[in-house]
Amino acid sequence: MIEETSAGIVLFRKENSKILFLLLHYPSGHWDFVKGKMEKGESTHQTAIRETKEETGITDITFLENFEEWIEYNFQYKGELVHKKVVFFLAETKTKEIKISHEHLDFTWKDYNTSMEKTTFDNAKTVLTRAQILLGNTL
């Protein structure tokens, strides 16, 4: 089995009094957050920052403290089982217009309820809910 570690960000921005979350449309059809594989020598925060820049062009990121959510899952890649661990951080941006990379089909900024409907996987919904709870307690 192949072991992989990735890092990502639940990215949000404020528009008037609303909080909007960024979701990316992946070629396999699902909607999820920015994330990508760690490169040698990178910390999880460094990976999350690099992936956000590569996948969206966003560089103005302010991490919120006290948010580090790990998920794990298995998938098949070229006939081999891959065990993937992903850490998600929560961060704010002021950037609205993004430049998605070739890795994605589309993006959207949605409020919590719409993001919950659009997000494909249960583990992503759990991470999103924890982000919403933390934001509700800090804003």
C-alpha cells in the first residue's frame, strides 16, 4: 500500500455580513477544498500555502488558530491501494477572483448551507461543519 500525506485549506472570505467558502470542481466530478500532496521538506502549512497559490492564484491567506482537521481515506491508483491522510487548515482571504489551475474544472464561493449541499464527500462535510462552528465562535 502507498502512503500519501496532503494538506489543504478550507478557504473563506467575508462578503458583507456573509461568510463564503471556496469549493473547487475536480475532474472526477466532486467538489472539495484546495489540497495537494506534500513535497519533500515541506511543512503541512507550507504545502497548504503552495497548493492554494498553484490551484487558485490566491496568496493573501490568514490562518485561523485552533483549526487542524485530519481525514483519512483509501483509493485505487493504477491498480495500487493508496492510503491518504489529509490535514485541513482554516484560512481567510480577501481575494474574490481566482485563477483555477488545469487541475480543476470550476470554482464557486458559497455560504455554509449551499457548500454543505455541493460538497461531495462526508469527510469534507465534517471538516466544513467544524470550520463553521469555529467561525461562529470567533466572529
